[in-house]
Amino acid sequence: MELRHLRYFVAVAEEGNITRAAERLHIAQPPLSRQIQQLEDDLGVLLIERGSRPLKLTEAGQFFYAHAQQLLSQTRELKAMTKRIGTIESKMSIGFVGSTLYGMLPKVIRRFRAEHKTIELTLHEMTTMEQISALKEGKIDVGFGRIRHEDPSVRRIVLREERLIVALPDEHPLSMVESALSLQDLAAETLIVFPKSPRPSFADQVLAAFHDRALEPRNIYEARELQIAIGLVAAGEGVAIVPGSVQGLRREGVCYKELDDPNMISPIILSTRLLDESNDIKLLIRMIVDIYEEEHMIPIISQGVLDCVTLSK
């Protein structure tokens, strides 16, 4: 049994059709069928129910499919990690969601570059879900996102839980209210959420908060990204719920108000490949902890995680 057998079988299982699987793999149908037959002969069991349309996996096939996916994922990770080891002291690619630029990330990047000049940093704006895929494919080495999404190949560390606030047009009646606002106060407004795609995203976090409180915004406007959402608020098109650090984005025509619910928070999550223990990533994590402590923003990283990032001698 070879890796190509795993790739071929996973494609057939996911497509449910030999022809579509062959097209996906860019090979002819007869050779693909022979490879699947060879795999079954090697294992001594049937993996696909004969005559089923669409193709159905046997119980053994379902078991094999689940583990084949894991093995292929580990193979991709091994390839990315081996490639990374060859350039360990020279390059590190970081993915980030746009809203993290209003927090501590710029300071982290500046200090890391100043203190580790031999390591070339490259930055890539991408959603949390794009970061997960990019990590597994070896396109980035670290991600900074906001969506809680677990993947067996990715280590996720919650750095902080950031309070959410409301961005309002500065002449909006709610901007004159002295007390903190509730989601009930906002339900009658046009709610501007972002990003529009891909989903799930921060937009879904905000919409879920309304749903969990049995509230429904009067109208929902989906903006492509944060800057556009804030611009629409300035234009009087609606209100937006944003991370508290966005207050640093001074935009004429926009004011910010606190929310009265302490559970209205958004995590800042650092992601790396599960098996990536390279020293430069440990340096980065330790630097983040130090900067948060300097700013009296105590991170919520557990001691167990800190033990894992103790620098090698």
C-alpha cells in the first residue's frame, strides 16, 4: 500500500463517483479503478459496495477513509515541517485577520523584527479558516485569528478575550446615552456585520450573540471587511459590533460605546501546526506574553502552554 493509494481512495470516497474522482486526480478512469482494486486486494477486504450509485463505502471502507484522511494530513504536515526546518533561521510567515492590527500585533511584529533580524517575517491577511488551511499546507507558520475552530493538526492558543463594543454614527440617538448599551438597544437598528465571506467568520459570532438572546436585528448589512463596515457606520447606514481595540481607529463621524454584557467578547487566538516546536515560534509566543504583561494586559495562556514554549538551550 502506497500513499497514492490513500489519495486515490479518499478522492473516490469524497466524490462518490469514479469518473469525478478521476477528473479530480487528473488521471484516466480505468487506471483509477485498478488502483482501488489493488488496494482492496492488498487489504483483503472490500472498501466500496459494488453496484451502489452513488458509490457507498463498506464499514471497513468508512474506517479506512477516516484514517486515510488523517495519514494524508500528517503527510502534508510532515512535508511542510521538513521544508520549514531547512529555513528555520531565515523565514516565518504569519497570517492575521484585519481586526488584530488594532491591538498588540503591530507592536509584536516590530519588536520581533528588531530583536531577531536574521528571521524574515512575511505577513498575509486571511480569515481564521483560511489560516487553518494555510498552516496545514505549509503556506504560513503562525496565524492570529478570532474564530474558535478545532483541527487535530493545529495547536490553538487563546491569547486574550477582547471585549466587544458598538460603533455608532456620532449623531445617533444612542450615542447620547450615558450608560452602556445592550443588544436589545441595537435590535431595531441596521446591523453591519463583517466579513461578508468566507464563513464562518466574526460576522457569525455577532449574529449568534443576538440569536442566543432571542433577538433579531431589524436589518443586516454584510460588509466585505472591517474598514468598510466602519465607513458605512460613518455614513449613517447602521451600527456595528467590533472588538474593543478598534477604538484606536479614529474615524470622523463614528463614536464607540461599551456593551453592558461582559459575555460579549471575541478571542484572539494564535495558531501553529500541532507538531511545530521550532525555536522561532517559541520566541514569538514568549515575546507576546512579555508584551501583554508590559501593557498590563495579562494573557490567559495557561501555564501548561507556557511550559511547552520554554526555549530550548
